[in-house]
Amino acid sequence: MGVKGKLIASKEVKCGEHLIHDLFLTNSHHIPYISPSKINRIDINEGEIGKIGTIMNCRYNEDGQEKIVKYVIEAIDHHKNSISRKVIEGDLLEFYGSFTFVSSCQHQWATWTIEYEKKNEDTPEPLIFLGFILDMTKDIEAHLLKK
């Protein structure tokens, strides 16, 4: 077994936490238009949008390179405005044996939690991925504030 880790980062949001949650849950296909420098495409592979068990595929740009992540929505909590996603395929699994990322939005804070298990001790923490999703959150907030 590899080394397990957990990263948590929060960003204050002024646009209303429920708007960000709703975008991630039911309108994630709009994110490539909102944050085109970060997200190239989001597709549903199986299931339906906003439902537990839905499998989604995302093409994104990280450090100037296109990456792919395929994930399943494991849990949705409407009271905490949270969505838990477990990575099942893609670039992240080259370095991590398991990788889960959770978005939650409460009390004007958007919080991302990443839990992972490194394949070996030399694998870095996924700080670049964490920075990427925080930057995407900033783009989403800016878009929602314009409305």
C-alpha cells in the first residue's frame, strides 16, 4: 500500500454557494464555456446528470498539458451542497492508486477536499490539481457574479 493523503482548500465565494453547487451538479456541461483555459470538455458516459452513480469524463488542461479524468459521482448531499467524485480512469491514476475529490459549498465558502493514495512515496502531493480546481472555481464565481 502507498502513502495516503488528504488536501483541503477553501475559497470565499460571493456569488452564493448554492449557485456553484447547482452548476457542478446539473450544468457541468457549461463549465468548458465558463473556464475554457482549464476545461476542454465534460461528457456523461453513463447515467444522468445530477445522479449518484453517473460516470463522467473530463478533458482538462493542467500545467499546459491536456489531461483526462473519468469519475463516478459517489455521493450528493443537498444540505451541505456537496458532491463526491471517485476517479476510475485517467491520468491521475498513473500516480495514485485511489483518488477522490469532493466539492462542498457552505456559508460563502467553496471547499475542495482531495483524498488520495500514492502509488509510491516519491509521488508528489496533487497540489497542481488542487490549484487547477481552485482556479476553475474562481472562473465560475466570476461568471456567476456577472449574471
